[in-house]
Amino acid sequence: MGRVRIGGSKNAALPILFSGILTGAPCLFYDLPRVSDVLQTLEILRYLGARIRFLQDGAVMVDYSDMRPLTPPPAFTSKIRGSVYLLGSMLGRFGRAGLAGAGGCDFGNRPIDQHLMGFGLLGAEIHESNGVLLLEASALQGADITLAMPSVGATANLLMAATAAGGDTYIRGAAAEPHIAALISFLRSAGAVIEDLPNGDLHVHGGMPLHGASVFVIPDMIEAGTYLAAAMATGGRVRLDHVDPTHLTAVLDTLRQMGASLIVDENSISLEAPDTYTAVSVTTGPYPGFPTDLNPQFAALFCIGDHARGQGSMRELVWQDRFRYIRELRLMGAQALIDGDTAFFTPRPLIGSKVTSPDLRGGAALIIAALAAAGQTEIENAHTVARGYEHIEQKFRALGAELHTVS
Ligand code: EPU
């Protein structure tokens, strides 16, 4: 049986690292995944004056004391989506935040209108000139904010600004992803007072003095889901350690429906894949729904003629343009039809081919398809996958796969 240790969550690490700016003090991070999005975040923080030390026990110390209210050049921020978290964190600390472009996966339009609406209600003035977004506030004041959709980014950004604002802030319709809970837990350990209201709204008692804190980054639920999908693709057995199964309820339910045998403990999941599994209908949605970041990997499973039975479908309700990986799967022989927000898949034998990773999770889906395809697959643009998967070659090797990076 292959055994894989799941690393820290990228999408928890990014807002937590940026929110450390609010503390103005040294903070200690354990289980920070060494993925390129996290390393780029550390570069941005260093540019702004933070001091960073990689400690021998694997922890990373970030000293946020001597930071400056600068706008990092776009070469720093345009590589990652998480740089948008500079807005809430720098505004909260300095009353001023500048962002000259945020990057991330290209899913079509990625608006930040909900972030800006909330910053406006907290008292920030918002200007944009020559592609630079500038936020300024002489004093942030608590506000009652209702999000139009449970945006992860807007919830995290507004939590940061509200923590520094005087008085009470309510964030209604907030995102509930485990990475939001992880950010709240870090901010609390740094001195913030944040209440989860029974209806899912958040109540921030702002303006509390913050201090340095240490944190263990939660395990990455998307990395875990990716390796579970990979085990299904190979008809194999895998045990994942350092995982929180409570974050994966929708994913584990889907795997059970497909016919997987699962043994779930507090911190581990073992999966035994059947020789053939049932392709099912999945709809993505905000947590606790099926995560959009596992859409491509599970869709790839529905394409695999050697194992999948029946027609599978993937309905995408979070991102408009998440199906770009389908063009690449078709190059490997997959049969897929897109109709509006839903893609339908009919299993076919897959053939190793030369494909291009369209984005982080789309690239992971191509690896999964390649594991089941006859012959060799070459994936170009593979650096997109390194944005969110740590030690990917070793971990896939633990599943019996041959995966090499060629330069
Ligand atoms: N949206 C708006 N206006 C806003 C904010 C969001 O219309 O102001 C819409 C988006 O267009 C999208 C939906 O709301 O349709 C959800 O967007 P959200 O803000 O939740 O996404 P995000 O914060 O930009 C994070 C993750 C993504 C993940 C989504 C959804 C990070 C750095 N990124 O993005 O992760 O897909 O939440 O869970 O945390 C990935 O890791 O591969 C990845 C893309």
C-alpha cells in the first residue's frame, strides 16, 4: 500500500501568512507547505521588510516588526492570487494598501468587487490608477457587511481589515471553508476577538491589540483529495496520514458512491480502489459542498475507460471557466461534452499524449489521467502544478507512479 503524508494547506497558509502583517511581531509557522505560491508570498513579505528564517525543525519564523507600507512591483504580486490579501492586511496595519496586480489560475473573470465593497464600508477610500489599486483609511470603523456570495478571498480580507477596525464588524454570508476557520484561529491566537455566530455570520470585535503567535497550518484537503483520486485511477491502495477527514465529507461520500472502500480515522484515510468504479454526478459548491478545486481530478476519473463504468458528470457552480482541462483530456482520448455549467464524460481508453497544464488543479487532473493512460504522457506548463503540490514526484512514486520533471 502506498503511504502519503499530506502537507499544510496552501489556501490556509496564504491568508495566515499575510494576516501576520497585522501583528507587527514575530510569528512562527509549522507545516507551511513549500509550494511556489507560499515561497512567493514569503518573497512579497520580504520585499515589504519582513525578516524570514527557515528553522531547523522545519518551522518558518516571520518577523513582521519592521515592515514598510510599500506597493510591491507587479513582478512580485502578479504570480499569485493570494497577493490580494495584502489589501486587508496592509490597510489594517498602515491605513494604506497598494496592489499592482494579483495573479493566480485563470478561470475567466476573477472579480474582487465584494472585497472592495467591504473595505468601503469599513471606511477605506479606493482609487485605481495605471493598474494600481490603492486603499487608504485614516481610521477603519466596524461595519455591517453582507457578501453577495460566500467568497473565500473576500471573507479572509475583510476579517483582516475588521480585526484592525475600531468597534464591531459583522460579515454576513461569509465563506465557511476550513481555511477560513484556520485563519480565524490564527488571528484569535494573536489576540483578535472573533465570534462565529450560529447562522454562519462572523462577528469581529475589532481594535484589540495583537501580538506574535505560532500556528500549525491545517492539512491540505485538496492535496488529500487529489491523492485519493489518483489511487482510484490506478486501481490501487493508499493511506494518507496527517489529514483531517472532517474537511473531506463531500469527497469521501462521492468516493463511497463510486465504490471505494475507505477506512477513516481521526488523522488518516485509507482507500482501496475497486477494479471498476461507478462514474457519478458531482456538483461543486462552497464548503461543505464538493470543492471546486477537486472538479478536474474527479472529472478525469470519469474519463478512464479501464476503470470507470457509466456516464459521469461534473456541474461547476463556483468558477465560470474551470473546464479548460477538458481540451487536454480530449487529446488523451477522453470523451467529454460541455453543456453550460455541466460537463458529461463517457469512459474511453486513454492514450499517453503531449498535453499542456491549463492551471494548478487542471494539471493535477492530467497527471491522474496519465497514470491510467497507455504509454507515456508529457505535460507542458507543469510549473502550474508546483504552485500547490509539494514533493509531488516522491508522493506519486509512493503510489507506484513514474513521474519525472524534465527541464
Ligand atoms: N467572486 C465575486 N466577487 C468577489 C469575490 C469572488 O464575484 O469579490 C466570485 C468569484 O468570481 C467566484 C466565487 O465568487 O465565482 C468564489 O470566489 P472566491 O473569492 O471564493 O475565490 P478566491 O478566494 O479567489 C479561493 C482559492 C481558490 C478556490 C476558491 C473557491 C486561494 C488563494 N484560492 O479563491 O483556489 O478555487 O477560493 O474555493 O485561496 C486553487 O487552490 O487551485 C484555487 C484556485
